[in-house]
Amino acid sequence: MEEILDKLVKEIKLDQRYLEYIDAEKKLHTKDIECMLKEYQEKLNEYEDLKKYNRYIDNNQLKEEIKSLKKQIGCNNDILDYYRKYHCLNDFLEEITKIVFGNISNQLDLSPYKL
């Protein structure tokens, strides 16, 4: 069984979707992108920390900074490409999961959604 799983993992790593995802992920490791994502996360954390004081302080400037950073992130081609490749790989892995585990039990819910 372990050999079969090792072979499956090896084949997945050779698949074009995986290779494209890895390439797209590497492109995120530039100084500009890392700084932008770090700043965005810091602003979000700051906003969360200050949220409890909304009645007493004005967070509008912070909200605008977050909005601006989010827009920059959403317009960055390398980040957009990464998410496209991520979702493509994730869909592929979901299909593999359904094939591998689909016949184990009729009660096994493989859908990502819980209703």
C-alpha cells in the first residue's frame, strides 16, 4: 500500500498542474510581493486589534489603507496567477481524492461543503 501511495505522490509531482503551481508559488517570493502581503497582514491585524474601540476612534484611514492594499494584491498578475494555479491543482487533487476514497463508504462525504 505504501508503495502505491508513494507512486501516486510521485506522479502528482510530475503532473503539469503541480509543476505550474510550484512555478507560480516561486514568483511570489519577490521583495515587493512579500512586503505588500506582509503590510496587508499587519494592517488587518491592527484593524482587528482596534475593532473593539470602534466607538471611540476613527478607523477610516486604516480601512482605506487596507482597501488600497487589497486592490494592489488583486491587481498583481503574479498573485492572480498563483491563485489560478492553486485552484487548478486543488480541483485536480479533489478528483484524485474522490477516485481513491469514493468507494470506501456510501456515508463518506467528500464534498467540501457542509449543509
